[in-house]
Amino acid sequence: MGCLINAPSDAGFLCDYKIVENYFGTDEEVSRFFNNVGKDVTFDIQRSYLSKVFEDVNEHYSNNWHVRWAGFMHTYFDTPWSFISALAAIVLLILTMIQAFFAFYGYFRPPKQ
């Protein structure tokens, strides 16, 4: 938790979303508690059972494509309706292109009578 909470604003954010419950009073006290709770504990990240998870998270975040894609999805498709409307727009665009193709095709190769 010390990695997640570095400032009082981090503690406030986690308390707002009910991830951490604040029994201390202020966000600064919560932040100070989590920063000091593992102060004298030795922890070898390489021998931890979570070392593979840490590596995977760091590798995933270091890939610029994942970060940009998540930012794009969060910015433009934050609600289901925005995704549905974009999907409908793409379907309509494809149908319009098909209609234009058949209009040109009928003009250049008219049906034989």
C-alpha cells in the first residue's frame, strides 16, 4: 500500500472510492500511516511470490501502446453509449460505401435487357 499512497491526495482518492476506510481523521494521517507501516520491514522483491505480477505490471505499463490505448478509450469511450454510437457510425459508413459501389457498378455495367 505504501506504493499506492504517496501523498494525502492519494489517500483521499482511495477513501472516496471506498478502497481504504479512514479511521484516522485526515488524509494526511492515513498517508503517513501507510508510508510508515513497512518502514523497518525488509522485503526482497525478487523472492516474493508476487515478483512475476510486479514484472508483468511494469512490462505492461512500459509499453507505450497500452498506455495510449487506455487513454484513448478513457477519453472517447467512457460510456457505453459513446461506444454504441461509434459502432453505429462505422456500420453506416460501411453500408454507404457498399451502396456507392453498387451505384457505380450499375452505371458502368448496366443490366442486359
